Amino acid sequence: TGVQTCALPILIDRRGPVFTIMLVGICILTFPLGMLVAPSVYWLAPVMFVNGIANAGFEIGPFAAVMHYSLATPAEVPRYMALHSILAGTRGLICPFLATFILAGHLYGTALSAGFSLSAVGTFMLWRLSRREASNSAQAVGPG
């Protein structure tokens, strides 16, 4: 959508990829939470809209972070991208099997709660990293 195409690159340019991925994490938290508390199927429309924005940010953000952190050493880009691909691939291999076992027991609330919990931990870690990055950049600029 237009929001994804226009807003996310501007946000990445102004605030950095870590802050953007943190906001994406907050958006991702709305999906399991919305699924758990929605009183009817119509309440899921805004949840799916926010989830679409989050998916676009999740596609753009990690790649922008790799490029951002490896600007000083362009030779490191392939290593960072390989690490990202390995982690994303491992997640893609493990999570479907884990979800199958959880959902086979009709533990939908457990599956959504587990997803929410893991996403909340990841978002908190990104928040801490973005604060550290902001602090480091403020110290680098110095007073005045």
C-alpha cells in the first residue's frame, strides 16, 4: 500500500533501522492480541491492516539494518546477510513444526500467547538497542 511504500523508507532514513524494526515489532504485537480479544470477525480488519504494514516493515527493516551497520566495512555485508538468512531460515524450519504440535492440541490461546510473548521480548530488546544507539549517537555528536 501507499503507507508501506512511502512511510517506512522515510522512517528508516530519519530514525534508523533499529527504531523502525522496533515499531514493526509493536505492530506485530497487535496480531495475536487482536486475535485473542476480538469480539467478532469484523474487529480483525484493522488488525490485518496493521499486520500488513508490519510485514512490509519486516521485509525492509532487517536489510536496511545490515546495510546501516556495515557501511564502515562494506566487506561485512555478505556475512551479516548470511547470518540474517540463517536465522530467518531456522525460524522458518522450526516454527511450523512447533505450531503444528501446539495447534494439534487445539491450544489456540496458547499459540497466540506464545507468539505474543516472544514478539514482546524481541520488541523490548529492540527498544533497548534503539536507546543505546540513540545514546551513542548523542555522545558522538557531543554538546552544543
